[in-house]
Amino acid sequence: MESSDEATIVELSNEKVFKPELRLIGSIYTTHTNDNDIYNNDTNLIGFEYRPIEDFGISFGYFKNSFDNDSYVLAAGKYLRPFQSLNDFYFTIGVGVVKGYEKENYIYDNETGEVIKKSKFNTNIGGDYIIGANVGLGYDITDYLSFNVSYVGAFVSTISLKLY
């Protein structure tokens, strides 16, 4: 019969211990809620995310933005796992600064091409910089491979690969 201390040691040895991670991130597909032809849906996002603590990440990347301009993003985000029994599923929330928007991220009228409203997720902070928020849903396929769909003014699907 196991003692209480031995049972605790066995239980602790079966738990995963988080170690900082570096991940490679790439976009799969992007789509805008407004189907205006001026938007780029092939963003070619490539970047890295560093997770110094569990369920928090800092990322940097390059992509072609909605207006097909070269853009760079620096962002931080939190992974929320509210369901212990479904721990591979998670929600994301984040904020970041993006360089490369020669035009602010406006929503255009499909017929006239005129600006009808500005995105609630992105705000111009001067020059070609915007600050933006994102919300998303993801799934850890394995400990090394994850899939995520986020809304950042457009829906962006990404895949991330744990490098270490």
C-alpha cells in the first residue's frame, strides 16, 4: 500500500512541466469580412513566437497586409484554456503594433469603394503604424504543432511549429 507522500510524488511526476518555447508561425489563409477586391488575402505571414511562461507569448513577424504592403508586427498575447477536460483547445487575446499600413485599415463600400467605417480592431497611431487587437480560437494538434484562427480586422488562420 502506498503512503500519502508516495502517491503525491507519483502524481507530480506525471504532470507536464512547462519549459520556455520558441515557435515558428506561418499563415495558411486570410479572409476579410468585406469581399472588396482591394484586399489582399494572401498575407504570407512568417514569424516567431517566444513563450517565456505557460500560455503567454511574444511574437514578431513579417506579412503582406490587406493593402498588399510589406508589414511587420510585434505583439503579445494570452492563451486561455477554460476547460480542463478540453485543454488542447484554447482562446487567444492579444495586442500588437504593426508597421507598414500606408493607408489606415478602413472598411470600404463594395459598390462605391468609399470608406464607410474604420475597423474596431485597428487604430492608426501615426505614420504607417497601427495598434491592433485580436481574438481567436486554437487547437494544439500535438505538443509541437498548433492551429489558430484569429480575427484582427480579417480572419487569419495560422499554424505554429515548436522549435524548442
